[in-house]
Amino acid sequence: MVAFADFLPYILSGVIWTLGLVAGGLSIGFAIGLLMAIGQIYGGEEAKAIIHAYVWFFRSIPLLVLLFLFYWGVFPATGFKLDPLACSIVVLGLRSGAYQSQIFRGGIISLGDTQLLAARALGMSKSRGIFHVVLPQALRISMPGWSNEYATMIKDSAITFSLGVLEILTRTRYVVSATNEALIPYFFAGALFLVLTYAGTKVVNIVYERTKIPGLLGRL
Amino acid sequence: MIVVSVPIGTALAIVLGVARVYGNRAFSLAATCVVGVFRGFPAIVTLLIIFFALPEVGVYFSPYWSAVLGFVLVTGAYQSEYVRGCIQSVSAGQSLAARALGMTRPQEVIYVILPQALRAALPGISNEIIYLVLYSSLASYIGVQEMFGVARTFNSLNFRPIEIFFTAGLVYAAIATVCFVGFRLLERRVRIPGVEAAR
Amino acid sequence: MAETNVVLKVDGLEKSFADNRILSGVSFEIDRGQIKVICGPSGSGKSTLLRCLNLLTEPDKGRVWLEGQEITNANVDVNSVRQRIGFVFQEFNLFNHLTALRNVSLALEKVKKMSKDEANALAMKELARVNLANDAHKYPAELSGGQKQRVAIARALAMNPVIMFYDEPTSALDPHLIGEVLDVMKKLAQEKLTSLVVTHEIGFARSVADEIMFMGEGKILEHGPPSQIIDKPTHEAVRLFFKRINELYRRDED
């Protein structure tokens, strides 16, 4: 039995990296996803086609393949030298954008078109109406689906071990190969992911409850 | 490997879903724990535990069967959420009518509730199965002869990452798309007017 | 089986949900071939009463006998009891994923253990009895409310019950569809199929019922033949109830 006190802190320090990956990926994904959702609903035919292709691409190719493709292939080819962490965040972000676009799209659709019609009837331009009237409501409706995306992201961050990013799983694997003990480290890592997932989902739920619009019954 | 994991995984999902809704305290709690664990652990961690950690307590699985077991547990857990939700969304009156006719609980669940719940859950379940197709790439890290692993080996021999990984990606995408279309057709075939998913 | 002429006997039935006393002591008997109707304002416990009688809901106190056998006894096989009671719901509760024919034949196969052919033949016969032989292969979503309820009646009849319970069978129907269901129920009543009907349809009660039981505040306030209950009731609440209904109808006639 190896002294666990030694390696637990090492694995725990990976949490910061994991959270960094998740925060970075979700942020990039948020921006891309929101823009694409708006494009898919309010955009023209070419925009819709491009977005559709993008979404298909990033949802039909395994994350593992995407990571390798970009790290070993795309970035070197285009002259950018990115370290594993940055590359991972970008790839996670691009991919998350595809998923988030569908979440937000669903939120906007379930809001219905009457809100925007009312805004435009008041003289607002289309973009003002979308920004001030549709989005605040649609984003809130999307929260439950979004917490799923958070949960997925926490777990997908583990896949970046394949590029050597020093997050939880990579560190766990180092510990396993160093101590020849697999059971406890891996379970510990799994438990960490569980806790992170649960805590984050709980936070999103609290925000969702707090921002409840009084009197409006959920249509979902 | 996916072909084997999918049916078993879906069967497990149904068992878990039913257990959580209809089971007594013990079964329901056990099912909830199983689902919670395997949805909470990243799939890769589950695979690694089965293949590398279990041998420490004397349980050995070959790479292939480790992967199958791992994927069955993971997809079973995720799918059971859809199953559970759809079981609960079948109206209570169906259950009342079945029991008023004298059906036992198992008869009621098998012949009345599940046929309706599973049809409604099909879109969600097919989504999970497509995820599984993509996550199968992880199995290469526990030694399964799998497309991604092959691609990596190829790449280390002839360093042409863009072509190799792009091709691999497209093959996955093709399989996923075929599955997607296939499931849409399946949904249409089993569609019964009046039994639809409540979104 | 001692008194086989009394199909259903109820004694002192009580049921509460949380702090609400829904049933506070209900007792009555139904003889073979009798049609009894239960009327009363909403909330008086009519539906709860029916559901207690076929054990879909468990009564707190009281005893029930079906053909002399006490069914509130703990040792009773609930499923075999329910086979002998036909239950028709207000919301129909047809099995949505099955055709009309299969709705009727499913329980015949699985509960009564009939062969597929026997079950189908009997199911078709019952559907013909409610005038739906031509729609046997339609799904519930493709049927009108009146058709759905008639399938529900056929489904209950097919089990060959000793008594039929109807829980407000026409309350969920559009007005123009009520007639077809009442006609079927009248036909069955004429065939002397023992029935207990909870309904607001006073006209039906007047023409078909052997006795009306008026429920209020969880008890049977008054019971007797339709001519007495509807036209000359003695209990204050009953009089008020029918007075209001008569006013409603009279206003329509003007």
C-alpha cells in the first residue's frame, strides 16, 4: 500500500487544469453556439447550410480524433504553434459550439416567434429585438439543457489526457504507472469528476431557479 | 464491438429504468446508484478501471470484453435516464386500466407501459447509441484493435497526420450518419399515432 | 357461496386522503340484474367509491363482498377479483399503442389465458356488440371520443364480469357523442347486466336505473327509485340539487 497522502494532492492539483479546460471550452462554445443558433434561425440559406455542415462535422467525429487532427495536423500546417492545453481548449470550444448551438436553437424555438413580432411591432430593429427580448428568455429556457453540456464537458476534458494535458486523468495515469496501483487512483479520479459534475449542475440549477420569471409556467 | 454493446446496453437501460420507477426501495436505490456512478465517471475512466484496476482484485477481462462491459455500463446508465423519463410520462390512466382488467404488475409494465415508453424514448436512445459509436475510439487505450488506434499507429509510421486523422474522422462520421438515418427510419416504422415523445 | 343473488355488498366504507375525509361510511347492496346509479355533486366521493370497490384504491375501513366473497380480506387475489368487475373510466384509458381489437383482446390473452384466435374472436364479437366491428383495426388516436368509450366498454365486457362499474362514462365527451355511449349502456341494462353507474345524466338515470343513490359529504344521503329521488326527494341537499338541475332544463325549454 503506497502512501496515498503523497499522490492525492498531485491529482487534486489537476482540478485547476480541468476547470480551465472546461471554462475555456464552454466560453468559446458559448460564443460560437449563440451566434450559430441565431444564424440558424434568423439567417439566410447559405448561413444555414454552413452552420449545418459545421454542426454535423463536429458532432460526427470523435473528440479523440479531433484532438489529434488539430494538434498534429491542422495547427502545425497553418503555422500556429499551440501547446496541448491551448489546442485542447480550442478543439473543445469548437466542438461545444456545435452542441450549444443546438441547445440555444431549441430554446429560441420553444420561445416561439410572438416575442420577436411584438418587439418589431414596437419599432425595434431585428437585431435589437433578438438581443433585448428573445435572447434573455431563450437563454434562460436553455439552462437545463446547458447544464447537460457542462456535465459532458467535465467528462470530455478527461480525453485531453491523450495530448498530455496535465489535468486530472493525465496525472492519475502518471500515479498509476509510478506506483503500480490502479484501483484507488482511478476511483479517486472518477469520484473527483463526479463531484465536479454534481456541483456544477447544482449551481446551474440554482441560477435557473433564481432567475425564474414570476408567474410564467414552464412550457417544457 | 459496438454491435455487441448496444443491445446489451439498451437492455440494461430498460432494466435500470424499470427498477428506478417500479422497484422497491432496495432495487430503486441500487439502480439509482449505478446510474449515478456510470453517468458521473468519464467513459474513459470506466474503461481504464475495468481493464487496469479490476485485475488488482482478481477480476480479469480481455481488452475486447473490458470495452464491451465498460460501454454497456456507460450507455446503459445514460439510456436509462431516457427510459425512466418516458415511463413516467406514460399517463397514469394506462396503468389504472391495465390493473382494472386484472393484469399483474409485470404484465402491466411489459404489455402496456413499456411499448409506449420505449417508442417515446427512441429518439433519446438513438442519440446515445450514436455517441457510443464515437466514444468507441477510447477503447484503443485499453488495447482494443480499433480504428483510432490503427490510425495512430499508421501516423507514427508514415507521418501524415492531416490525411490519416481526417480520413479516420470521416469514417466515424459516415458510420454515425448512417446510424442516424437508420434510427430516423426506425422511428417512422414503429410510429403509432397517439404515442409520441413529449418534448 | 351463500347469498348469490346479492352481487355486491358494501358495509361501512371509509377513505381519507391526507386530512380529507372523502368517504365517511358508505353501505349498500346490489342484487343480480339491478342497475343502480350514483348521483351527486363533484367532490362527494363518487369516483373514490368506485375505485375502492375494485381495489384500485385501498379503503381505510369497511368491508366489501363480491358474490358472497369478502374482497377486502387481505388474503384475496386482487387480480382475480378485478377480472370479475368491469370498469369503465371517465377518460377511457384505452391502450394507445394497440388497435381497438387488440385493446379488447390483450387481457383475454394475458389474464384469462385464452389462445390468440379465441381472444380475437371474442374481441370482435364484443366490438360488434357496441357497433364498432368496422373500426377494429384503428388506433385510439384515430377514434372519436364516443368510439373510444365504446371500445372501453367492449374491453370491460369481454372479461365477462359479474358487475359493471361506470365512472362518469360520458363526462369527457362532446355533447353530440354522448348519445351513442348511453345507447350502448341502455342496451346492456336491458340485458340485465348488473351495473353501478356514476353519472350526471339524469335522463339516463330516470329511464334505466332501478335505484338512485345520492351521495354528498362522503355518505349516501338518500336512495330510492328514480321517481322518488328526482321528483320527490326528502333530504334537503338532494332536493336542492335536483331543483337546480330542473331549473336549468326548464330555462332551456323556454
